[in-house]
Amino acid sequence: MLFFCRQTGNSDRRKVKRMKKVRRVLCLFTALLLLISLTVTGAAVSAADMSVAFRQKVITVPAGSAVTLKPVLNGVKSSDLAWKSSDKNVASVKDGKVTAGKNGTAVITASAGKASASVTIKVGKRVSSVTAAKQTVTLKVGDTYSVKATVSPSDAAYKGLSYKVSDKSVLSVKGSTITAKKAGSATVTVTAADGSAKKATVKVTVTGKADKSAAAKTAAPKSAPKGKASANFNTDLTAFDMCDNIKVGFNFGNALDATGGSGLSSETSWGNPKITKKMMDDVKAAGFNAVRIPTSWGKHCDTEGNIDKEWLDRVQEVVDYAYDDGLYIILNSHHDNKYYNIDKMTADPKVKEHNLKMMSNLWTQVANRFKSYGDKLLFETLNEPRTEGSANEWNGGTSAERETLSDLNDAIVKAVRATGGNNAYRFILVPAYGATSSTHILRQTRFPDDDRVIISVHAYSPYNFALNGSGPASFTDSDKAELERFFSDLNSIFISKGRAVIIGETGATYKKNNDDRIAWAKVFFGGARKYGIPCFLWDNNAGLKSGAECFGYYNRSSGKWMHPEVTDAIIEAAQ
């Protein structure tokens, strides 16, 4: 009996041990499944939220020196990054360590999957000091002031400056221009943007009370958007914020705006190749952070404004090239003057009523197609709207034509807003007659009452140097003074009154005068930036000849920059 009991006890113990082993195996198996699940889920979340970003846009590195880049990563490991330099002779990169070679500019890109970010490396002398022209300034409420500062040495590789204020309730800042908002004191900090962290400060005292009657005349638009935008659209951005974010833009002219041929062949009807993703990549790598995509629609629409689907698909394909590169984009209605006919709209109320509906229908389709796109996509109602061939074509038109144009701009903006979602907040550029730079006409033009409308101006200035092929090739001191007055006038008419401005087209035609074009670029793009006005370089791919309309900078067939010293000067001055 004892033997039997002993055997039974041993058997029970063996069963217990086996059960414990089974439990341990099951626990381990369950833990393994959980770990796999978490890993897969984590990977999926990371893939959805992967991002790479640099804190600085430009870094100056002395020749022979090295700097280690540490991008901000989300869902990405530093070991997963692939590094690339646009010019290894200027700056090479390995695992984030950048080694400076010869003086020049290179773009360093870090990427992982579809996530990527770029930073411009300037090889040369770093800024050693920043000096403000005035250390103390006194303003009255409503006054504006352009903060002037210089950097040393004078041959620093990158002279860009950033501006911040200590109290935004007292001062607002756009570019280098500050505006006094209420009585009080604040400090403006001017910092070298080359990574040296050198800075200067300006103490500002604001006195007096605002003149309410004057403020009513110069107030910004009161109309504000309503509704909900998607997560990829920052609804807190102001028009001035957008202009600050856009540093310098590039026009792909004479392509989607060409009006020859038929159907999709119109894109190449003026002799340029189709726009490709590589072209867009090259423009970004050169240092442009925005593109304007001139697009003609009338040739691809019926008389009611219904757009051919294949044309809208092709336009979206090109927009996506830029959107996927993280560029800011302006999409417009370009050579469509004869489609909507301002002269006939002005002369005949029935034509005006029909064409207002036609253009509203056209833009409703465009707006709906791009409704889900984020805040980096901007629309532009019209390009250089005017009565072609008229006596006043380039002189501001007649007062009646200008009023017709204002009604047309109002109708297009209203049509875009009516599509809702992101388009309720989307920034829209609106031009005056001919997109004129005439301050006399600009003062007389009525623009939409919409706080996300940005004034669009074209300025091939000074005319004889920049646009007149038979004009002088030298950029003179009087030319410089003319440009300084022009930017000051834009500030007086618009910026100081709460209206943001973008110069959608500019350039200086090639007259075998690149030294002078460089001098022009520094004054034009640098002068515009002081007032927070971003500029878009007009490129028509005609840069191998000299004379009139030779605005080619990037060869779209070879993928090479035709005048890199000029574009480098433009990009640097615009920062």
C-alpha cells in the first residue's frame, strides 16, 4: 500500500512538472506573439509618421573644416539615413559629417524612405559679428521701421539674417520690417543665419495712441475663413507668415502655359520639353524653395469653363512633382486673357455675367481637384489680366476695365472659398491690371476683402536694364535707387497696411552682362526680402542667346544651370 501511494505521488509530481513546462512554453509563445505584434504595429505607425527636418536652412562651414549635422527625426533612426551632396567638391558628407572642400554652395540631403530634408552648405568665411545701424529706436503706434544691420566680414559666405521680437503684442515683424502695435517696449534680435549664432539687438520704444480714423483706412481685410481644414494645413498661418516661409521661387515658363498645338501637345508647342520630376528636383537642389507653375486653361475648356480631364490630370501630375519635393507652389490661370475677355466683359453686361460664371466654374474644378493639398499650395486667380492689343494694355487699362477685373477676381476667390475644407484657408494671389508694378495703378485698384489674399505684382525692373533687350547692359546707381523707391512704395501702399505682397515674376534678360545681373540680383532680391516680399524668377529656358526675352537660367534639356553665378547670387540675396 505504501509502495502504491509512493508511486502515485511520484506520478502526480511528474504531471505537475509537465504542466509547469507547458505553461512556461505557452507564456513564452504568447510573449513572442505580443512582441511581434508590437514591432509590426510600431513599424506601421513609424512609417505613417516618418519625417526628417533640419533646424537650419543654411550653414556656413570654413574650407577644410567639418560639421556634424543632426536632423530632427520622427519614426526614423539615424542609422537609416542616406546622405547625399549636390556637389562633393564643395562639401562631402558621410553619416551626417560634412567636410568642406572648396568655396561654393552645396545642398546636403538626408533621406529615409519617402521622408527627406535638405540643408544648404555655404563653404567660406563665417559671420564674425552683426552690427545694427541703430541700437535704439522710438516709434508711434502704427509706424513701420526697417531694421538695418550689416555683417562682418564683408566677404562672408552667407550674409542672411533673421529677425525676432521679444514682445509680439508690442511689435510685429515681417522680414526686417517691424510695425508698432501698441505702446510699450520690445527688443528686436537680429541673428546671422549662417549657423554662427552672431547677433545684434535693437531696443524699440513705442509711444502714442493709434489714430482710429487713419487705422480704419489702412486696416487689413476683415474677412476671415470659417470651417475646418485637414491636419496638413496650418490654419494659424497669416499671409505674412506665408511670405516669410517662401524665400525664393522659380517659374517653369513657356510650358503648361503654352497655347499652341492641341490637347496635351500644347505643353511642348513653344519648343520646351515636358516638365519632369528631375527638373523639379534640380530646381530644389539649387536652393529654390518654391515654384510657380504657369498654366493656361482656356484652350482646354469649353465655353462654360468645363476643363478637359486629361489636361487637369497632367497639371496635377506636375504639381505633384513639386508637392512631393516639399516645395511651395503657385498654380494660376495664365494666358487666358482672350478666354475671359475683359474688354468684352466691360462693354456687355451679359458677356460679363456669363464669363464670371465661366471662370468661377473653371476655378471650382481646379479648387476641388486640389482641395486636400496642404498649405504649401497657393492659387493665383489670373496672370497679367488685360485687354491685349489695346492702347492701355501695359498702362493700367481704363477705370472701367479695372473695375471689371476687380469683379472677376472677387468671383474667383469666392468660387475657391465655396469649395470649403482647406480651400477656405488657402492663400490666393490676386493681381491688378496687367499684374502691374505701377504704384499709381496699384493705389487705384480694389482687391478682395479676404485676409488670405496676397497681392501679386510682376516687376522686370528697372525696365531698360531688366526687360528692354536694346537697353543698357550696365546696372547703375540710379537703377539701384529706383528699386529702393519701388520696394519702399510697396511697403507704403500694402505691407504697412496689413496686405502681403509676392512678386510672381521678375528677371533680368541676358545681355552678356552677368556681373551686372549679379549686382542687380543682390539689390532686387535683397531689397524685396527686407520688406518680406518673396520673388519668383521668370525662366523661359531661353538663356543661350542674348537680348530680349532671354530669361533662361536652367537648361531643361541638359539639366544644367546656364548662369549659375547669377542664380547663386539670387538665392543668397533672397534668404
